[in-house]
Amino acid sequence: MEELKFEQDLVRALLRDQHPDLADLELRDVHGGWDNQQFRLGEELAVRMPRTERAPALLRMEQRWLPPLAEILPLPTPAPVRIGEPSPLFEHTWTIVRWVQGEPADYAPITRIGAAEVLADFLRALHQQAPADAPVNPSRGIPLAGLPPIDDVFEVIADHADADAAREVWETAVKAPAWQGAPLWLHGDLHPANVVVQDGTLAGVIDFGELCAGDPATDLSAAWILLPAGAAGRFFDAYERADEATVTRARGWAVLRALNLIAIGRNGRLGLPGGKPTWEPAGYATLERVLATD
């Protein structure tokens, strides 16, 4: 399944076929999205259409696991409310979800330091022991030493003044004691395009396509990825559950996520496929914040 762009006529036809009571609501294109293309449906809902090869499986996972989790989370999430099944009109599943009001943080960064407690409350609620059949992810929630070598990833900041410092944070994190607890529920992909902001603070968390179980350090990297400078300490005080080794691993994850944001953002700035130009400044801001903690 190649990355596609769908038109409103298809979405309207799918709604009339499977969810006719919603088919006459206003339908609007929504900018952004990676694995899924999104349309706003009326004021309260959105339609998510898979457009990459892996996207249908991610939607199925969200359809199964996100609704019960959403009930315990203190921030709005795009929990599925209706499921679209494969049909002659469209061969893959699709989803109708709750619309989460706000501006993505790669366009409107979090500026209020009090967001530290908001994020901590959300992650404390999410980071519960996951059931034995919870999804696992080959690149999230695992020991950093189990990831493929990332020397090539560091090339994106080869000329940056803090390249050596970033590598030192990464290497320290790789050597830190591994997570010994039970696998916890993780969002798995907390970066600026996957949260929304209102009035300078965190207002919702979206895109649970990487939802999985594992080491919470993956999510805790959001202390530097999402929050303004100087807020990480306040976040960990509010979160309360992270020991020194977990914070060290979280810093390593933050460096890795910063490098990925920078690489994807640079591709966007250069007009290359799959690039997101707003991600580059978000990546450099993350790097600056995580290195400022020394």
C-alpha cells in the first residue's frame, strides 16, 4: 500500500455506505498526518484513512486498545467511536474518532512551564502495567542497546557545536541499567506533531499508532521533546516514579528523537518526500533542552 491522498468524495461515500447517520456532517481536510490522512467530520469527530502499508494494522491496534485506555486518561485523545470495515469502496479498515481540539505543537509549541504537571499527570495515568497480550514495538520501549547502530543518525548534526555532547548523553544512556519492571503501557511516539496545544499548554494527545508496552523511558523523553526549557526537573518531580537510571535512559531517547526530528525536518526544508519542515526547529529545540540539563 503506497502513501496515497484521498479525496472527500471517497470519504463521503464510505460514510453513506457504513455510517449513514454521520454522512451529512461537514467534512474538512486536515493538514498533516503520516500513516493516516485525516478529515474533520462535523465539530466533534474526525475520519482517519490509512495511506501507508503499515497503517491498517496500526488502526486495528488503536481500535482494540485505545478506547479503554482513553477512559482513564486525563487529556482528550482521538479514541475510536466507529469502525469502518473493508468494502468494495475501500479495501482497508478506517476509523471515525473523537476530534481533539488544539494546534499541533510543531506549529504552536508549549510555552507554559505548568504543562510539566499536565504531562506528568497524563503519563502517570497511562503508565500502568500492560496485559500480557499488549502490543510490543521493535523500536519503542526496548533497551537502547537493542536498537540498530545510530552512527548514521548522528550525521545529521555532524557540524553542530554540541554533536559530541549529544553523543555522550546517548552513550551514557545505553550503558544505564535497563528497565527491570513489568512492561507498562506507552504512547510510544510523543513528539510535537502528536500533541495539541491551547493557550500555551498541553491540551490533548493524538496518534496512538505506536501504542505498545515496555520501558517508560521512551515516553519520559517528552520532558525535553515537548516541554519548554527548564521544565524537565519539574516534570520528573510531578511524575514521581522515575529513578536515576530511568531519567538517564529518557535523556538518551530524547537525543535519538531529536536527531530523527531534525532529519525529517531537514528533508521537509529541502522539499524531499516525507519531510516535515516544522520538525527541524522542534528537533534542535529538543537537543538544546536535553543538553542544558548538564
